[in-house]
Amino acid sequence: MNTGERGGGSAARPTEAQLWHVRLGHIGASRMPSVARAVDGVPVVNAAADEHVVCAGCAMGKLSTSAFPHRSGSTVETTGVFDLVHSDVMGPMQCSSKGGARFIVTFIDDFSRFVHVLLLSAKYQVFQSFVTYNNLVENQTGARGKCLRSDNGKEFVNKRVRAFCGEQGILQQTSAPYSPHQNGLAKRMNRTIVESARSTLYYMELELEWWGEAVNAAVYTINRVPNTARPHVSHLRFSSASDRISRTFEYSAHVDSFM
């Protein structure tokens, strides 16, 4: 997670819209109305009034990068949780996290868009991470995995992963070499997670070693706001649970418990 020069938040007292922009992982102002309608605990705020205000965290954390096309290779129409899982690894990061991680691996359920993220110290841990994820989802939802889509990196294409998928009846799909767009959903999600985490670190003026906590906070929030491709909140489609987003607060409160 290369962050360049350090940034920080404004000394002025933030408006309610700016405060919720930060609480929701630095999401765009255009998404705020849909979040307020769909998520219990989020007030209707006048984000348009702050359009002229530049968020220091977003300015530094969301530097321009090449986008992955939204259509990615072969597509499947999923009808239930665990029909198709998209996965990707990102790293090594610029520095180790507080827990010693250098990589992240994400598993995204296609139907719900619910995201699981795990922090890894090395890529060889991807296999055990997938086993852990598979067991968790199966036990929590009763659904069995049907398909895993990833790139053709060695952390996914190896004897252990193939054997496990064979035993579990999971179809394994991999993108063609040098064709990252074929795993576009996972690539875009990883970029969204890292941009949100990086924006939080800049805004709160935190040391880079806290990136692991920032990533976990970003995923927690992503799962609780409406996804542009899916009208319902991810974790509600995934678990039929209920939650109030008002439990989410500025990242400085999370950090205080570690210091």
C-alpha cells in the first residue's frame, strides 16, 4: 500500500455530511442518499452542500489508477449465496501491519457481494485461508461452494487447492495469463478496499503500520452500505441478519483501544 507523502484531516469542525463521509469509508457523495434509504442508523444529510470541499484523505488515498472493465470474461447468473466466489490477493504492502501481515486475500460472494478479507504474512497462506473461508460460509449459511474464480497465480493454481476443490465439488475457474480483467470484480474490490483504508489513514494521520486495521474497517463498512451492482445491503443478503450502521464511528475511536 504505497501512500506517498503523509496527509491529514482538516482542523475545522466537519459538517454532518463530512462526518458520515468519513464514517462510511470515504464513499462518494452521490451514494449517500441510497445509503440513508437502505441502512438503519444513517441520517439524510445534505452532501451536495459540501461538494466544493476537498477531502484530504480522498485526495491522497484515491490516486488515479487504471480501471478494470465491469464485464469480466465469462459471466454466470448466480441465484444464491456461495454459487460463485471471486478471489484475489494484493501485496506485498509498503510495510508490515501491526500483526505482521504483508498481503490481503479477499473472497467475494457473487450473489450478495459480501466480502471476507484475511491478512496474510505470505502468499502460501492463501490455501488455508480459502479452507477457513469455505468452512465458515458452509457452517453459517448451510450453502456449499460451487465455483471459485481467481487469476492463475501459483497461490491459487497448485495441487493443494485443486485437491480441496475436487473433494468439495467446487469448480475452479482461472483467468487467462495477462488478462486481469477476467477477474475484474475481485480486482476492483481490492482497489476499493485499499483506497478506503488509505484515505482513512491519511485523514486520521495514522502511521502506515495500522493499514491492517484500516482494511478490516473498510470491509466492515463496505458490507453494510448498498452495492451499486446489488440493491440490497451485502450482509443482509448474506446472513439475513440486521445491524445498525451507527455502530460505525471514526477510526480514531478504534485506534484508542489499541494504545
